Amino acid sequence: MTSNKTFFVHYDGGPKLELNKNYGPDTEVVVKRLLTIHAVIGALFASLVFAGCRSQPPAAGKSEPQNLTIAAAANLTDALAEIGPIFTSKTGVKVVFSFGATADLAKQIEHGAPFDVFLAADTEHVEQLESKGLLTTGSRAVYARGRLVMWLPPASHLKAARIEDITAKEFERVAIAKPDVAPYGQAAVESLKALGIWNAIEPKVVYSQNVSQAKQFAGTGNAEVAFIPLALVKPGEGNYFEVDEKLHAPIDQALGIVKDSPVQTAARQFADFLLSDEGQALLVKRGYRKPAVKP
């Protein structure tokens, strides 16, 4: 027995399938199965199209924005607060800084911390990381020479005409960053020894973990004076005396790109910017000198 039926199958946004012929019961079952398969395929196709609309690959010639994580010596806190946004505006690369004492940051890199660039307060720690194969070949460079000052905070009523004056009893505490982890702290100790007053000053010393903390000690009244980088002294913020460079080893500051960084191109962009004329001008503006040596 046969029947004469017409099927109209509609899919939202898709074609209409029309069957108009004579067939028996067995044929009807087959047709219905074919229609079911057709419906499933249509649904899968629609879902794939939808997924594709939600996750489009970058257009040809374009790449996803990259982020940089930079380990930076604490003396750079204020300078990088200005340099970072300028670099981002020029490249689209966002930068996150992690500040600390140079030796501490170097140890973190040795232990696999996910940094892309290392900005040290000396050259020795960068050289050590390079010798251990932890830096990208050819990336080491000296980017600045630091300037050490003796700083009295704005609220201080003490007077000093020269560094030797802090031997007076009124100066009860002297803040210095730990010389074994902070190059500016080491330079401060060298200078006080060269001046012949270290034995008188040493009992007064309050050691901090980094130069930013040394400044905080003096700024909060936990020390009468602090030896810190000029780069951390804002215009009109207290009084300071620059320490003669002849009293200590040069504070040459080096950088390097971490070998395991997955964003080598962006890391190189930042290093190149810091070494460029514009980057150097910004560092000089913030209290550094241009480097006098090459790596």
C-alpha cells in the first residue's frame, strides 16, 4: 500500500526541504532518518558559526597586546612611574613593575620567578645571571649611573652643612639599605669609611631591606637621616647633600632580558627604549647620569 504525502521541513535561517512523491512505509522511515541527520548537521553547523563569531583569531598582521613583568631595583620606583606609561603609549605593551633590592630580585630570577626584564642597581648581579645562562644572549647593557645623597626629611629641624656633621649626638639614627643586598647601601658604607667616620656612625645605623624603605624610615621619624638615591628625592622634598662619587665605587646600573621570558620581542622593545635618547633623557631628568661604561 502506498500513500501520497508531501513533507515540508523548515530550519530557522536555513533551506526548506520538500519531498513530494509516492513511497511505502519503509521508504518513509528512511526519509525521516535522513531528515533527522540533516537537522543534526544543521544544528552543529550553526553552533560552529556561533563559536567562530565569539572567538575570532587576530587579523593578519596583528597580534594580541603583550604584557611585561619587570623586576626593578627600588631606586627606580619614581623614574619608572613616569617611563612606564610613556613606553606603553608608544608600543601598546603594558608594563608591571616589581620593586625590591637588587640581590633579592636576582635570587628570585634564579629560582624561576616569571620576570621578563631585570633592571638592577649594579652590574655584578646582571653579570652573574648572564654567566649562569639565565639571560638572553646579548641583552646585557648598562642603562644608568646612580647618584647617592644624604637626605634629611622635610619635617627635620636638624642642621647639617656636610656629611661629617651627622656624627653629632642629635643624629641618633642613620638609615642605610643593607649593603649586602642593595648597591646604594654598599656605596653609603664605602663613603662613610672613606670619610673616616664609619666607626662613629655604625652604632647609629638602622638597616633597611632596600633604599625605598630607608627613605621611609627617615620620613616617618624612625631615623634622622637616610642615604638614598637622588632619584627618590622629589623636588623641594627636604634637604640633601650629594655624596662625592670619588668616595665610592661607581653605581653603574645594568639590565638584562630573562632568557625564559615568552615575550622576547616586547622585552627588547623596553630595553631599547630605556637605552634610547628619549629613555636616557627621562632617566637624567629623574636624577641619574648617563652610563659612562659599556658592558
